[in-house]
Amino acid sequence: MANSEQREQANQWCFGCGRQNPIGLKLEFTEENDLYSTKFTAGPEHQSYDGIVHGGIVSTVLDEITTRYLYSKGHNVVTARLEVRFRKPTPIGVELTATSQIISHRRNIYEMEGIIKLPNGTVTAEAKATVAVVNGGQA
């Protein structure tokens, strides 16, 4: 089994992306032009007030999209700081697109930006994440 396959197998219970977690989000990711993305449609089990995605779930998706990008490059990472700005209520039952990109980095610290958009391009939430590469992640 290749190293990337071993990493995926070891993280099958991740709440954001794990395939074996029965209550997880099971996010899948793509990369194009240095922009990392995932699509997610929240259901009623993800809501806070009627028809609105819980802020904790919104934050989880933003945390996942920012750290997972670096993880996909072979880094072992942890979130050092996550600052979320909720711009509009994020509706359930609508396909959301979350994207992230690297803003800057110095040594083992990366500044990331994450955004959640509706199909019409409206931004419902955005995040600034400080992500640290830890214990031997690849460059």
C-alpha cells in the first residue's frame, strides 16, 4: 500500500472526510489552479434554526477545506487558529461549494483562506485559518 493510501486508511473515521464515520460529512475534494474545493449539501440533521446550517457545521467544513488542502500535499497539519465570519445564513438542502487557498506561509506555518458559496456565488461564510505543519510532514 502506498504512503498516501496508508494515510487515507488511517483517517477513515475523520468527521469531515472519513468514509467509515456513519455520522460524518464524507466530504470529497478536488484541486484546480491552486484552489481546493468540495461540495456539500446539508440535511436537516445539520441544522440549527429551521432551514439554516448550524454554525458549528459551517465552521467544520471551513476547517476541513483549509487543513485538508495541505494534508493532500503530504503535510501532517493541525489548525492553530480558525476565524470564521458568517456573512449570511447558510441554507440546508442547497449544494454548497467550499474552497480554500494558501494566502502565505513561513517555515511550518500557513495562512489559509476558506469560503463557502451558494450556487449563485453568494458567500455565506469565510474563514482565515492558521495551520501548522507538525511532526515530519513533507515539504
